[in-house]
Amino acid sequence: MALLPTIHTPADLKRLSLDELAEVSKEIRGAIFDQVSKSGGHLAPNLGVVELTVALHYVFDFGHDRLLFDVGHQCYPHKLLTGRQGMLGQLRTRSGMAGFPEPRESAYDLFSVGHAGTGISTAVGMARGDTLNGEGFDPGANKSGRRVVTLIGDASIVNGVAMEGLNNAGTLKRQFLVILNDNGMSISKPQGAMAAYFDRVRINPLYSGMKEKAKRMLKNIPGGGLVGDAYHRMGEAAKATICEDAWFEHFGLLTIGPIDGHDLPTLVEFLAEARDFDRPMVLHVKTVKGKGYGFTEGDASTFHSPASFNYDPDSCRVEIKKEGRSFTSAFGEAMVEMMSRDPKVVACTAAMPGGTGLDKVLPKFPDRSFDTGICESHALDMMAGLAKTGWKPFFAVYSTFLQRAFDQAFQEVSLQGLAVRLCLDRAGLVGGDGAVHHGFCDVSILRVLPRAAVMAAADEPSLVAALEFMRTYDAGLSAVRYPRDNVSDALAAFGSCPAFELGKARALIECEKPDVAVLGFGTMVLNALKAAETLGPEVRVNVYDARFAKPVDAALIRSLLEREVPIVTIEDHGPHGGFGAAVVEAASEMGLHAGLVTRMSLPDEWIYQNSRNEQLKEAGLDPAAIAATIRRAAAGRERELTPVVEVKAKRVHA
């Protein structure tokens, strides 16, 4: 009889024996594998933490205690143990289980998280809050209080925010457990000196003189019997498990480990000991990313977050399903071509070589391409330094992670007048990863920077043309955004792609006396073309690939509004400070009738996980909704969006 279906809450798990925990772990691993093979999702990270998650829920009571994830893409086992097995079949869809912790799903999820480095800091805040509320665990004064645990990976812990969190965690005067999930991987191979340090720990766990140090430490641990028993039973490897001169000790955190993250009895014993400890502790757990399947263990980068795939267990053959050519692939190949002909171009990513396409670049140009690890702020500052010394840096980063480097875009790049190029993958709506990864504010945060050039690509030729424009744009920061989607060949019917000119749109459909002009930013112009086609001769529609959100095509806007042609702007970006706002501002600055501009954008609310097409439909950016808006604009009906003057007045009042 299967055990996993009998686990409705962690309380059911606690009734099982250690041997049965191993069976539950096996069933969890199989359930996750089967579902991700059908739907795609985060596979290798979740396979690697199965036993660790089972042991955590077996020892702690996270209906009362606090469990905080860093990043969160390793939360599937946690969700299956906390009442969400029925949601797994609809993984990453609106009616199913989110791919990241999601408080609206369950009280067991405390934060909706998808960015690295935050887990320790939020856990410190909850620990302090519980203590102030009189609810914090204390082995003497409040044994029924709340304990706090945060789970972070070896790649995430080098993030600057994580360092700040560690620095503050060491000042806590209470129980606080940081579990370092050390699998020697982030999305790809971790980078930097800390990664090398962890490699040395994994390779050589027998530190000099550790046996006597461990004995002395055990004497000072309240109730240290379990650690002591394990110390004697596990042999020489365990004699290195308590390290008083470990790196984390300098932050004021007792460090234990590394221990085997797939050995359930050992995990349960050490977690039970850490559960009742009265000061901050790091438990260093060694795991295997992709544990349980040879191909996921052997290629954890590819199977970090794969699309759906076919697996033949008899032959062990795996085939990831591919549907078209992605913008990411197009970008990677364009960068290889550019770097081949321009020896001054350098490229960088922050732990996302595969996700951004730079995995094609790194092997070909090892001296001119860099992976900094999960350190977006550092990466952009490093690019500024390269620009200052005469290089042409391109930083490939997800739109949602650019937010973490805005200070550097402002201070070290734009303020200095440096030409750093940002390549913003996953712009707009991202589908199954949901709200934590949507790129809905990159235009608004970059438009504020003087002399910035902010663009969007509609297809592969326009992406290549934008990159070429950026290569020679030296007046300041430049950026091009593109979605997590496949490239379309729909624009091929309109001729070859012209070069980008600063602040100039491209006319796709243009007649002398249009009823409406549509300015589509990025791939939204493709939906605009589909909408125009459905309207036929009913409405004469001019369609433009806007290309630039800064500077916008002021001459085109003037020409249209002086002829009283209504303008509809379309963008997969938030409504505030985006492309549509830039068009309205330009009209106002020229003294033209901005009320003729209708803006279509993402709504001012969070859009949860689903397919990207369904999300666009929900946001009212599908061809049918665009066609309806064009009709209203052509008929001179009441504007769908509030006039910009009223919007400003409401914002000031708020």
C-alpha cells in the first residue's frame, strides 16, 4: 500500500517509522518526476531535497514553527507533505500547485518567493517578531514557543542579501537554524571563492585537530547526547561534523556539518538536536541535485527546470520536448556572432548561463564571458568597471532579477555615463513561474535614467538589430527586453528588418488616413497585427513596431495626433511608467491632445501562474481584446483607461 496518499498533514508523517519515511521519500520523488515529465517544472532542485524535507517535517511542527525557503524552487516535497497532493496534477497552472511557495495556497507557506538570498533575512525578522510577541522558543522559559528554520542553497548563500542576513542572525539570542543545502550547484555550477571553499569542505571533511575540538564543543551543547551518540556511531567522518573554526563561526553561528542529506536517520537525529538548541546554528547538509535518476544527477543544469519530456526507463533515454526556437537561443547565437567580429564585446550572466543563452558564449569566449553566480548587483558593477576600461559589456539577466541591480544601474552605470548593455530575458509575463518571475517593471525603472535607450524586440531579426544598435551606442545605458517565448516569423511578410535608429518606430501597416494607429511594443505588435487582420476593412488601422520606450518616436506621435488619429499603445508591462506612459508624456510635452491615446498594458495587480497565452488573455492583451479596443478608439467611444490627469491626481491623493 502506498504511504504518500495517507499523508494529509505533517502530523500523519510523524506516526511513521524511519523505514517508512524512506518509502515516503521514494514515493515523493516518483510523484514529482512523473508530473514534471508531463508539465515541465523545477525537477532537479526538488529531487535533491526530498529526504531533507521529510526529516524537517518529521522533527519540527511547521504548523506552529516557522519554515522559510530561499528562492523556493525546491518546495515541491514540502507541498506534498502539507495537504497539496491533489494540486500536483495541475502544477504551475491557475487551478494547480504553484512552482514556488505561495501563501494563498497554504498557511505552511510564509512568503511567496522566487529570488535568491532573502530567506535568512526574513527568517531573522520572524524570529525577532516571535520573540517580541512572547512566542519565541526558549528551552528554559518557553518550550512551547515557535522555532525558526530557513533553508538556503550553497549558491544562494553567497548573495549579498544572504550575507547581510547572516551578519544579523549571529546577534540573535535564541534558537535559529540555517540549513545550508550544499549540492555543489545553483542552476549551473556555482561560481566564486565561496563555491571553492564548499568544494574543499566536501572533498576533505576531516579537518586538522577536529576530533578534540568536536569533543570540547559537545560538552558545551545543552542536551548534546544525540550529537554525541551520532559522533561515536558514524566514525571518522562524523568527527568533523562540529567545526568551531568554520567560516560561519565568524558570523556568530555554531556550524555543524557537512552531514549526508539523504541519510534519514542521521538527518532526523541532527535536526532533533538542533531543534532545541538555544542559539543560532548552521547545519551544513550535503545533497545531490537531481537525486534518484542517473540523467538528472549527471546533468542537473539541463534538468533544473526542463520543459516536459519523454523518459524510457528501459533504455534510460530522455527526450525533452521542444516547440520552436526561443528568444533565448536566438540571443545566445547572436552574441556568439557579435563577439566573433568585435573583440571588445564582453558578456556576463548571474548564475543563468542556460536560462539566458550565454551557455553558447562561455565555452567559445572563456576570457571575455563571465558567470558571477547569484550576484546581480556585483555583476552590473563589474560590467561598469569593464566599460570604464574601454570594453563593451553586455549583461544578460532576467527582467525580474534586474530589479536587484537597479542601484548599480543608477549609480555606477548611468551616473558615470557608461555604456553598459542590458539584455532582459523573461520580460513581461512568464507563464508557469508566475508572479515571482514576471518582468513587468523593467521599462519603468530604466526610463528614469538619463540618456538610457530602452528597446523591445518583436522577433529574432529585431533582437539581432537591437543588439547591434546597443553595440555602438555609447551615450549611456541601453537595454532590450524580450519574452520567455518562441520567436515568430510573422514580420517576415513585411520585408527585411531595418536597422534600429534611436527613437524611431518601424511602420508595418500604414495608410494615409487611418482610423486608428496602433503602437505595439515588443512582441505585442504581433497580437496587434492579428487584431488588425480580424477587423478587415471595417477599421483602417496603421500598425507600428514601436521599438523604443525611451526615447519614443516623437515625430510619429506628433504626426498622428496633429491629424487627430487616435493612438492605441500595447505593452506586456505594468501601466505605470511604461511605454504607454511614455507616449502620453511625449504628447503632453508637445502640447498635443493626450486624451487621444488609449493605453493597453498589464493590469495593476498580480497575475498568478498559468500558461503565458492564458495570462495574456486574462490581462486583456490577446488579439480579441485588442481588436475590441481598436473599435472603441475608432468610434470615439469613452476611453477604456482613465485619462492620465486623473491618474496623477489619484496617485497624489493616495
